[in-house]
Amino acid sequence: MSFANLLRIEFMKVRRSKILPLAFISPILVVISGIANISAYFSPEYTNAWGAMFIQSALLFAYYLLPFSMLVVCVMISAREMQNNGILKMLALPVNRTILSFAKFCVLTFYLFMEMVVFFLVFVITGLIATQTMGVTETLPVITILKWCAELFLTMMPCIALMWALTVLFEKPILAIGLNLLLIIPGILVANTSLWVVYPYCYSGYMISCFMEEFTTTIADSVFQLFPFIPCAIAIFVFTIWVSVSRFGKREMK
């Protein structure tokens, strides 16, 4: 069975599930509440309102709500496969376990992408309402906001790869949920240490924190250093993907 067919089957499995609405709740709530709070301080002379609104909306979202929502998606994808011994039926077919696991990870990545799309759309719409209501004349920086959202998406990729690997490794979903939660919660603390670079759960939040520092101190150079971040992020991503595809289905085949 080809990868394209497997991917189509995986999307058919989750099409009627409640994963998509659940994934949209956190970006909608955090954007509306964040912009509502910060817009109260706007005046017609306010400058860089869009940057302020993005930081207010994305900080909590990047550190906690986005990882939490992706953890829910991970567990729901895995649990759906376990229903009625679905995983055993799939493994009984002439299907490569590696390709099957990667197809499921692609579905997870798709939900991350869709969550960022919702975040972008809700942020732009709510931001336009807030700026027009408060008389702010600043032009909507569409390209800049797209860049911010793309960076948020990319910095989240190593995190969801690790989440998926832990979901595959543990037979009981409660163990995967517990361990992932245990790793998500101290993310904001680790981000304030030199260990942040090897801790993918804080990557997105750390990036927003750096953006906030640049915004509040008007630093010309970027605080977010690409080295050693990029080598570490790539290494963690590749390793966790290898773990998930190599261990996927082995326990069920015993």
C-alpha cells in the first residue's frame, strides 16, 4: 500500500472525530482574550499595536495551550487506532509499519498546521476589530504576522515529534499523557535557563519570550539565536521520529 493511500485512510479515520473542533478551541480563546485585554490600553497614537497583540496572544498559547492541545490530538489519534483492535487489523495487512507511523505523524502535523491557520485568522480578524474600535491607524502587517505564525509552527515540530514518540512507546495512554504533562508544565522555567536548547517543550514559548524582549527593549538584533538551536532541534526531531517509526506496532506484533 502506497504512502498516499495510507495518508488518505488516516485522514478518513479522523474526519468524523472531534479532534478538529477541540484543536480550534485554544487558539480562539487565547487570541480573543489576549487582544481584548491589551486593546484596552490602545490609543490612536499607539505604535506597534500588532506586535503587542501578538505577544499578548501567543505567550500563554506557545508555552501551554498549544502543547496541551497537540497532546490531546496525539492521544486521540492513538486511542482511535486502539479501538476494536484497529492497530492489529492494520498490521495484518501488507503495510509497512514505518510508513504507517509516519502517515499518522503527518496527520498530527496537519492538525498543528490547521491550529496555526485558525490562530492566524482569528488573530487578524480580532486585531482588526480592536484597532478600528480604538482608532489605531497602524497598517495590518500580514506578511510579518504570517512569518511569526510560521516560526511558531516550525519551533513546535520537535515538540510534537517527541510527544508522538512517547505516545508510541507507552502502551497505556495515561502514562504518555502524564509524562508529557510533566514535561510541558516546567517549560517556562527551563526557558529561563541554558538548558532550553535541549528542551523542545519550551522552544515555541522561548521564541515568543525573545520576541517580547526585543519588543520591550527595542533591541536591533534578534535575541533568539539560531545556533545552537537549529542543530539541536533537528537532532531531536530526527531522533524522536526514528524512535516512533521503529517502535510503532512492535508491541502489538508480539
